[in-house]
Amino acid sequence: MKILFASAEAYPLAKVGGLGDVAGSLPKALRALGHDVRIVLPRYGTIQGPHEEVARFSVRTGDARTEAGLRSARIGDVPVYLVDKPDLYDRPKVYEYDDDGKRFGFFCKAILDLIPAADFWPDVIHTNDWHSALVPAFLRSAMAEDPRFRRIGTVLTIHNLLHQGLFPRALFDWLGLPEDLWTPEGAEFYGQLNFMKAGIVCADFVNTVSPTYAKEIQTPEFGEGLDGLLRSRSTKLSGILNGIDYDVWNPAKDPFLAQKYSKSTVDKKRADKAALQKEAGLPLDPKRPLIGYVSRVTAQKGFDILIDALPDILDLGIQFVLLGTGEKKYEDPVSQLARTRSDLIVWLKYDEALAHRIYAGSDFFLMPSKFEPCGLGQMISLRYGTIPIVRSTGGLADTVLDVSQHPSKGNGFAFQDYTREALLEAVQRAARFYEAGKGWKSVVHRGMSADLSWKASALQYVALYEKAHRSVNASET
């Protein structure tokens, strides 16, 4: 198949969060299966390199035409199209600008307008999150007269429904979207343009990044105001679990580790724990359990219950290392606690190499998320022989089975209620399991043996692309 993969991020060219990881690795897995997949993203100021200009092309928004450049790059053996419009994208960050609606609205239209310029006519366009979610709306309106565009299927992946892309009505008019889309059944959401909602309405198929999250977003608790719409579209909604890039996450080849190891040499992992303790300035005590936490410091990631539970967790004799940045209201109290505790180390920064060392050097990896569409951290920790402690929600529920309840199949520790008490109880069970030692290595091996690569997920995406392509071409005939 010919697949155009549209994303606001794609590692290593541009990454802010998990979307960048997915967009950098899923296309590689699709290409390994023999498909012609190409990525398209804006050319941000952070994307360095003498990328060749392939073409100039015209982007039509409303009654205006604007020229943009089309440059080429690569991620591995996957070709990348870069939409070059310096006044919109040549900036030091990917997001968080006042004109983000205009920036990504233009990107959505440019994705379609570059297709003739690139002479790449895909069978399907795979859009990701709100930043590219208007593509199906433009495809079924502005491009509807051209039979070449009518034959293109669309898939929208919701990576996190919390972020929907809400902007004033004026942007809707500036983009030239059809008036009949401005309804409560279309792109309008309480008087604003909702990019994600437009995508859900107009895409041929919609999926999320785990089967459990696909069910959760159809409920008021997790639906972020769109649960009714999603229930009404349930026949075209599915969940496909993310994978992890085995080229990037492999303890046997990881260049950032003090000691490389594999499932058969997992005892060598002790050297990584000692190295992490030394780097963090923690006492070099191999008998004390060490919990790692690599995350955005936000409410979604469980910080409102973690901060209350942390003193009691540390009092269990546990060492704790935390890496991440986020909201000041959570950064400040956890930093303050670290100043009074020698067993808690907090790094408030982004550091890819240090993240690898935390995954390898920790005994446990904590993810007490309020909600988690998929989560990559628990998969990486399993790959590195580090036992996850998670709240059972979204993709965490799909990947972590509690050892206490399933001794012969469990690969981690899970809790249900979103409370400090439930979190603390799960950590207590994990600490007792560590101290007892019985069954420890078998649980570690179980996690390291699981197939968490992109291959199985990529096959599911191909099946979804084929359905999308068939659906539009059946309607053509």
C-alpha cells in the first residue's frame, strides 16, 4: 500500500512526547512489511540539516493562495516530506504558540496540496491527533471534485483525547471549511472549531492507541465531552496497542548503559543499578528496592496522588529517582521533598540518555496515571527487565497483569482506585515481593520475553488502512 503518515512530531526530527515516538517508529515497521510509507510534518526551526527542496507548491486556505516549500528528509529508510513555511514553523518549539490553530490548520491543507507536487498519491492518509485531524474534512470538501483525491482513504489515530485543538470561529472561516460542517454534528464545539471532532466526524476510520482506551473514551469519565459522538461512531472506532522501537530500546545494545545485558544475562543489570545509584548520589545499597519514574510532571501522570504518597513510599526503605518536567504546582513540592530526603532524587529536565539509564538501573518503574491512552514507559520497563507498578487504566490495563492476582502470568503490580492509599498498597506489595526474592527472576524474564515490538501492531494498522481504502473505493463504484 501507499501510506502518507501525517504527524506534528516524528522522532528524531521532532519530538515532544509519545506521539513523536510513535510517528518515528510505526512507519519503519510498516516499511519493513513492504509498504510504501512516507511521513509528512512541518519543518520546524529545530530540524537542522541541508534538506533538499523538492518543489514549491500553492496552499489554498479560503480565498487565499500561499506558496510553501516542500523539502525532503529521511528517518531511517522512510522518506519524510517537510512543509517549509518559515513564518509559521521556523521557531524553536513545536507547540505552545498563540497561532497554533493557524499553524496546524495550514499544515492540514498543505498535506493535501503537496500530494500533486510530490507526485505521491497515497491509498490512505493516516492522521494523528488534532494537529492533522482536519485533513479528512478538507479531503471530503475542498478536494471532493477531484477523483484522484476521492480514492484516498483516511484514518485518524487519537493519541490523547484531552488535547482536541479548540479555536475561534474566525479560524474556521479563514481555513475555508464548508459551512455545513459548522454544526454540533460537525466541527463546531460550544461555539469553537474543534479539530479533533472534525476528524472523528470526517475520517473513514478512527482508532486509539489501546483497546481499553477505545472503550474508556466512550464514557463521560474519559470522553472529554466527545463520548456521545464516539459512541455514535463506535462501528468505525477501534484500539490498536502501540509498540516500542526495538532499535532504540534494547538493553543488549543500548549505548547509554553502563552495562549492556539481555534476558539470558539479566544478572548484569545489577551493574546498571549501581551506576544509577552513583549518578544520583544515592547510597550504593543493592538490597534496597529502587523505583524509577520518567514522565511529564502533570496531573494526568498521577502526581496529585503520588506527592501525597511519596513520604510513605520512601519510609518503606525505597530509593526513588524521578526525571521529567511539567506543571510547577507539582514540580515544587516534589523538589522540596527531595531537599529533605536523601533517598529521593529529582531531575526536572528532559534527558533521553538518562531516561535509558533509569529504565535499566531501576528495580521497579512507576506509572500511577489518572488515565493513559497507551503508555510506552511500562513497555520499555518490561523490555529492560524492570517491573512496572501501574494504575490499571487504558494501555496500562492492556499490558500489565498483576503478579499478586496472577502468579504464573503476572508481569507487574497494578491498582484500580485512583487514590494515594491504593497506590501505596501496590508499592507495598511490590516491595514485599522484592524482599522475598521468590519468583523475582521469572517475572523479570516474563516481561523481557513479551513481544512489545511494532510488528504485530503494524499488521493491525495495515488491515485498518485496507478497510479505509476499500470503503472509499466501494463508494466510488
